[in-house]
Amino acid sequence: MKLEMNELADIPNTAVQFLKQVGEHKMFAFHGSMGAGKTTFITGLLSEMGIDDHASSPTFSIVNEYFSPQYGKVYHFDFYRIEDEMEALDIGVEEIFEEDAYCFIEWPEKIDNLLPENCVSVYIESEINARTIHIDL
């Protein structure tokens, strides 16, 4: 599946389309280069899920936990700064992945061996003034 955004104003509509298209899936690995728009799009998803307290990227804390009245518990991970998978294990990532919660994971390649089989890969490609989102369901 492919979604396209030409400007930041497209994020809310694209986030709604994304949530409709992914159905019952809750685990997402977001791939893309630095500056591709992973955090920006995930922030749009959180907003469309009714989460208003998504003030920051979890780059320094590794994970932020939220609650959506409609979707339940939601985790946003950013593994950019970890050195190895042991750091992810130390924060309890395996236990979190076993919860019935939404998980949006940035820089999943840092924890490849820990990703559950049911994790959906999402690829964000950046072009001048446009983003393409590929979802492998």
C-alpha cells in the first residue's frame, strides 16, 4: 500500500488513511533516512488517535508512552541513539512488545533481532516537498 503527502497540511488526512488501512495491526517499524519525516508522521498519527500530550520525540528517553481513549495504550520508540540491542532489552522492550498496545518504532534496524513477527514495515521516502509512505502489510 502507498500513501503520498505533498505538504505538512496533508499529514492529518494521511494519518487517518493509514489508521484505516492497517486494520487490526498495532506494531509498526518505521524506516527512512534522517529527516525523512518519521517523527513528524508519527506525531500526526498520535494526534489523529486523540493523543494531545505528544510533546517530544523519544530520541533521548528511547520510549514515550501515551493513552488514546479510542485506541488504548500507545508506545513511540526512537532507537537512533542506542549502541546495541541490550539497551533496548534493558528498558523492557520485549515485555512492551507483548502488550496489546500500539507500537510505533523509529530506527528499527537497531533492534532487528527483537522485532516481533507481526511487525509491519513502513518505509518513508523523502523527495523535494513530498513524502511517500509504503506499508508492507
